[in-house]
Amino acid sequence: MSDSAPSSKATRFLTWGLHTYWRFARGMTLGVRAVVLDSQNRVFLIRHTYVPGWHLPGGGVETGETAIDALTRELVEEACIVLDEPPALAGVFFNSRVSRRDHVLVYVARRFTVLAEKQPDREIAEAGFFPLDNLPEGTTAATRRRLAEILEGQAPSATW
């Protein structure tokens, strides 16, 4: 038990140090995610190579980029999907896991084209459409919560 104490203290210190650094080294960050639903009402999910679990596709909004531009870019990079019409904003969520200044905008997209000739970025381990009542094992709690709020009318949580 004493073997884990120094490691635990080091981890807490490193987490605190990185959190403090990012809070002062960058401005407010904004993330975007997409609930992409096909004609069979299946949702598109991705699994990254660097973080466990299945997630909604999306990412960060770069400097000088609009949220829709970022979402469009991320969908092409991660999912090989091009939107055929603008997505609908489903909500804005506070991301408590990074900083109090960070928020995630979630959009719903139903009209899109899959680019069969394109491959997703190397950061994507797996991706695909899944029935809402049979999501893959390892789908993150945040993803399940967003889907329930957006598609099933559950009370929204302000936290991502």
C-alpha cells in the first residue's frame, strides 16, 4: 500500500501542474461533437487509438475557425463524412474534466455522404454506425448521456 503513495502523490501533482499550466497558457477552448444518425437511426461512433472507449466524432475548434467549420473538418478527418446540410445545434455543455473555461457544442447531423475512397486519420482505431439500443461495449458515459438527452428527451446535464 505504501508503494502506491508516492506514485499517487506524483500523479496528483502532475495533474494539478498541467491543469494550472493549461488554464494560464491558453484562452478559452471550444470543442464540437456530432451525433451523426443514418437513415436507419443508427449513430456513428469512433474509438481513438490514444484514449479508451467509444465516442461521438469531433474535436477542438482552432483559432479563426467557426464551430461548424471545425465540425466539418473533424467529421472528414475522423469519420470520412461530409455534411450535406448544416447540422442542428443540440446543446452546449460545460466540460469539467479540462477547465471551467471549456465547453463542448453538440450538433445533430442526419444528411451526409460517406467518402468511401477516404481513410480516417491514424488516430482512429475503429469507427462505425451502431443501433441506439445496442451501443458497443466501452461506449463512454458522456456519449451515452448525450444520446439519451438528445434522442430520448432526458433532462440535460450541463456537464459534458
